[in-house]
Amino acid sequence: MAGEPSVEVSNDQKANRTNRTGSLWLSLVVLLLNGSWAIYYFQYNNLPMPLTAEQAGKRGFSEALSLLHVKNLAGFGPHPVGSDTLDLAIQYVLSASEVIKKSAHWEVDVQVDLFSAKTGANRLAGGLFKGKTLVYSDLKHVVLRILPKYIPEAEENVILVSSHIDSVFST
């Protein structure tokens, strides 16, 4: 068009832009590699090695032993809420809890309780099933309480660790 200044891009400017783009990509790759290394280092190299049951002793936590329990529970196959397989899994957890109770350190009191809740409901607040309500019946729970024997006030300051052992979503 008439009256507009023409802008010409020289070969030097094109080469500069190409070099800058290559440098940018190289910088991003280096940043990605360093970031990946940092995540690996701080996530895995700084963690203590998993303990076997012998290394953990009576007071410690054995990752190897807990993984064995996970594999045994997975060996039952799918166990949705209300199934016979879930009852077998609960019996497994109950018997493993009784073993923990019998082999616990002498300074620790272990209480094991099995109880059933006749009904339960859970209203979902987000996600794909937002606004839906899950209704359960005949839920069974295993509660394992570990307390120091010689500190009476410890019973009122307990931490609850909870887990589901039903393995599939049931409708």
C-alpha cells in the first residue's frame, strides 16, 4: 500500500531469531532435566530405605510386611461392599490385627474391635457423581487402637488411621 513504510527483515535478524529459538529450547530441556533430577533426588534418594520385619523390630513399621498384607488382600480378587469376598477380606484384617495384638511390645496396649453399622449414606459433593448419594447397609469395620500402657491420658489423645478394603465401586 502507498504511504506505509516497508519493513524488511535482514538475514542477520532471521539468523538471530533462529539462534534465540534454539537457545530457548535448549534452556527448556536443561531446565526439565534438572527439575526431573531434583524431584528424583528429593523424593527417592533422601527417603530412608524400607525396613524388613526384623529391622523394624517390635516398635517399628515394616514396609515389607505391610506390602505382604496388601498382596494378600489383593489375592482375594475384587471385593465390593456387601460381597462375600469382602467378608473374607475383613476376616483377614481381623486375624492380622489379632496377631499384632499378641505380638505387640510389652509397653503397648492393643485393642481390636469389630463392629457393624446397619446403614450409611455418603452424599458426593464433586466430580462426576456430584449430587448423588451412595447408600450402604451392613458395613463392617475393624478398629485397632494402639496405646501406651503407662500413660493414662494417652487414651484421650488418639490418632485414627482409617482405610477402605473394599476394592471396587459398587452401585
